[in-house]
Amino acid sequence: YLVYHGAKPYSFLTFTDKAGVIWELTVLGFMLKVGQDVREQVAGMYWAKALISTALAAFGGGFLAPIIVGHCPIPLREETFAWIMVFSWYVTHHIPVVSATWYRIAQSGPGWVVISICFAIFKTQQIVGGIELAANAIDAEALEPHSRHFWTPAAGPFLCGFLSGCGGAFMPFDKALKPLESGKNWSVQSSFLATVLYFGATRWFNVATLNAKLGICLMRIFGDLFPKTRTTIMVHLTGIFYMMTNVRPAAADS
């Protein structure tokens, strides 16, 4: 389908290709992956609770990050995302034969690769969107003076980019900060790395925004498709970080 519509890898991976229904299919792939990821978690729940739980997994950060800077949450601004999520949840759980067939397809090698790539593309879009939304909102703020020492806003974009990538992991709020424990949650790790790399590349090294976006998207795809290699790399990187900073690598024994 991508070849038929002449989609280029660059525009596809940066979520800028609008040919045919490539944009919609990418969103659908992301939502189906989310539905698959929380399938066991919501199994047996009352349908409304299961739907909301799936929505929180898909859009938790998409609500938190804009609210922090006083903007409309992304699923309400572009409600196509919300309706595709509802459709994906229903297909995943409630259509006889179809739901079971889709489960087998999603678990298969090719099916898993396709939805994982779509997941990485859309997740990158969420992170980059959160960073740029916060940066623009802070620049446009007129009621309060801007930072005395930081001409380029950093704290807001870092926080919003991070939450856009993994905010759903902290919701509902009874999860508290469990996803941060021991620092081994890939969703948290990748969101932090992607935010730092994108912000640093675009603000400090003048890398074009789409090029930086492509880079963190490829990082996410690699991490999702090769979990063992990813874990090995992250163990070494975090080990260096702990050694250089002397911060605690794990919770103290109670």
C-alpha cells in the first residue's frame, strides 16, 4: 500500500505523509498496538472501565502535557485519534471471530512488526508534539515575565515531552510513581531519551526538526523490535550514568 501511493520512508516515519489513508492507517496501527498491550490488563473489566483504561494507555500523556501548559488535550483537538481508539478497542475485544483472529495476527511476527512500527511513529509524534507545544506556549506567555537566565525554555518542553511519551504509564493515578522504580521501564527510558535527544539536537545543534524526529523514531523502532539488544545497551548506558553521577541505582532496602 505504501509503495502504491508512492510513500517515502522519510515522510512515513516522520508522520507527514498524507497520501491515501496512510496517516489514518498509522494511527490505527498505534491504537491496535495499545489495545493489544493492555488486552490482559482489561480482560474481565466492565466495558466502560476497559475502554477508559485503554484510552488512558493511549492518551494519558496527550491529556497531561497540554493541560500543564493550558492547552486543549490532543485527543479533543484531533478527535480522529479518539474515535480510532474506540474502534480499535472494540475490534480487539468484542467482535466474535474477528477479535480472536486479530489477536493471532497481532501475535504473529509480521503483524507484530507492523503495529510496532506504527506505534513508534505515533509515539514519536506525541513526544515531539509535547515538546513543541510547551515551547510555543511558554514563548507566547504574556502575563508573567520570562526566565531571567534561560532564554530558550527547557524545563517545560522536557516535562511535556517526557509525559507525552509515557504519561499513560502513570495512569490511573493510583499507580503513583511505580513506572519510575529502578529505572527499567522501556516506555519511561525511551521517552526520556527521545525528549533529551530531540530537544538537544534542535535547540543546541540546529538539527532540522524533522531530521531529529526521524532519528528518535528510528531509535524507538529499534528498541521495540529488538528488546534483548535494547536491554543490553540500556544496562550499559545506565551503568555509566550511575557511575558518573553517583546517584542511587535502586531503592534502598527497607
